[in-house]
Amino acid sequence: VNVGDLLMRWTNNAFKSTQHRVVNRKGMERYSMVVAWDPDYDTVVDPSLVCQNGEKVLYPPVRCGDYVLSRFDYSFSYRQ
């Protein structure tokens, strides 16, 4: 399971996002299934809600839509 960057942030790194890479060494066709989920634009992603026993919060709260747009801006900055 490859969790995304937003879930990593929301869980304060309890679940780690990994780089997606496929190496097909057998040369046979393979199939994969993607299940994508994202909250409404105004949903607040706040990792402090999952922190326990004084655990340090690694990320500030952010609205989901703002976060997703910032990732688009970063990923496609060459288009600016």
C-alpha cells in the first residue's frame, strides 16, 4: 500500500508516503488498481488530532484544497 503525502501529513508521519516505482522484471503484463481519496476542499488536515503523550506535531493544520493546490504549483512550477 502506498499512502500519499496528504495521509502522511495527516497522521504526523505514522504512515509514510513512498516514491512510486514499478520494475517489471518478468516482462509480462501487469495490472494495478488505484484507489484515490481526497477530502473536500475545506476539510482541515490537522495532525495534532492524532498526536499522543506530548508527541511533537510535525506539520501545521492546512485545508485540503490549499495543500493540493500547493502540490500542483510545486510539481508544475515550470509552467509559471
